[in-house]
Amino acid sequence: MNQSVGIDVGKRELVASIRDTDGKTAIAAPFPNTSIGLRKLAVHLAKSNVGADDPVLLESTGPYHWLPARTLTDRGFFVKVANPLHTKQIARHSIRKRKTDKVDASHLAFLASQGYGYRFVETAELAKKKALVRHYWKLRSTATSYLLHERYLKEYRGVSKHGIFPLLEKRCEAMQEAIVEEWNEGNDLKYLDSIPGVSPFIAATILAELAPLNRFERMEQIVAFAGLDPSVKQSGGVRGTHGPISKRGSPFLRHALYLAVFGSFSHRPMNAVYKRYKERGLHHNAIMCVLSRKVLRIAIALLRKRRTFDPKFLNA
């Protein structure tokens, strides 16, 4: 690696900052966040001798960072995406209180030189399918809110008409069928559907949030991405203590795993595991977190080994 590039992404403008290995940063250059501006950005990086192994880091900003990341990846650059938590922390620790696009781009260039971020490999088709899954969960949350409010109107105010929950419920059911049909290609859905408590739609949600699976190097990274890793507090040489789960990462994946565990109690293998932890004195919520991690580990193992669930390994 000879250079590192940080790109601050906005809705209308991109700001690129190139950092050498000696720590010197070139003057940040702005570009429009359009197809023409992205072509100019690629030419600018090529003229600055940014190689295929030099990291180009962008902050994850929803729909705004995706097209620049996809365009630069297709042109052969090594594009990585950083968690916004990292950029916020480095800006907070800055001595001078400056918050501009050029400063943010230089911070991203520094983070790129330190190896932050994960490689961008998301295709347009995968992004579309993932967006549809997340849209369903948000629509389901909205439908639940309307259901509770309409129950209040009916019970306490005597209003039983003009409700829209039935319409939202039908729309959610139609979206479920469409999502399962889209993810039904191949055997990935069949592998996860074999796990007790995992329905085809829950399996599609897990696949959407984890894909592409090769961006994770270790199982611990996947557990942390689901927000199921315990928080740790340790200082001054005193033995560290584990607190509640971090709840960082994907809330959709965490919610899907919780529903899978909740639906697995009627199945003998998972019910037996729950009882074992209950006999050890664990609280119900703690057992739910343990079983969620177990379902996640089983799902990853089945996807990597390309096989269906076998209860004898869980009992062992």
C-alpha cells in the first residue's frame, strides 16, 4: 500500500482526500455526486497513481455511498466501507473543533491507512433484495403501531371503523411471499429453513443481512454484526466483567434470530437446550441471547458446509 484515499460522501457532492504513507495529505478535491462526477473522480484517482491495492474508504451513508462505491469497484479500485461510529469517534477526538467535508475526507484517509472498514462487494441485485427485506420490517413495525392504536380506539373510544391495519397486514403478507420467492433460488434458503424455528421468510432475512458472507473473516465478526456480543468493562488491571449485549450492527438480523428462537421452543432439540440453561440458573432473556447466537452459528455452518440441519450435532 503506497497511498490511502478517504471520500466524504454527500447527497450532491463528494470530497476525496489522498494520503501518502508518510502522512502527507494532498488538497482535498470536490466532485459532483453524479455519473459524470464519478467518472471525473476515477480519472483523478488514476492520475494520482492510486493503485489497485490502495484502500479507498467511504463512510456508510445509506443510498449516497452505494453508487460511488459500486462505480469505483467496477473500475478496479479497492473500495472499503467504514462504520459511521469510527468516523464520529475520530472527529470527536480532534483537537480543533472543525467539521467540514475536507476534514472528514482526511479523517477517512487516515482510517483507510490503518486498515479500517470492510471490502465493498455488494451488487445491485443484492442491494435491491436487501432493501426490500428491510422495507418489510419497517412496514411491519408501522402496522403493529397502527394495530395497537386501533385497539385503543375501539376499546376506549368506541371507534371501530376507518382502520388501515388490515390493509397493511395484507401488504406485508404479499411482500413476504415475494421476498421468499426472490431468495428461493439455489439451496441457501433450504439449508436455513431446516433449522428448528426458522421459517422461509426468517431464512431470507438472515441471508439478506449476512450476504455476501465472504466479507466476514471470523465467526466473532458475524456475532458482533448481529449485536449479540457482550459488552466488556475492564480497567486498571482489574478482571473485566461482561455486561448486556452490545446491540450494535443489524437490528433486522437480531430481530429475525430472536423470532427464530421464540418459534423453536416447540421443537424438541431447542427446547432441551433451553431447559439445560434454565437448570443452570440463567434468566430467560439471557437464554434467548445464547440461543440466538447458537442459531446464528448453526446457520453460518450450514451455509459454509452446504448441508441441512442435523439434530444429533445439537444434542451432542
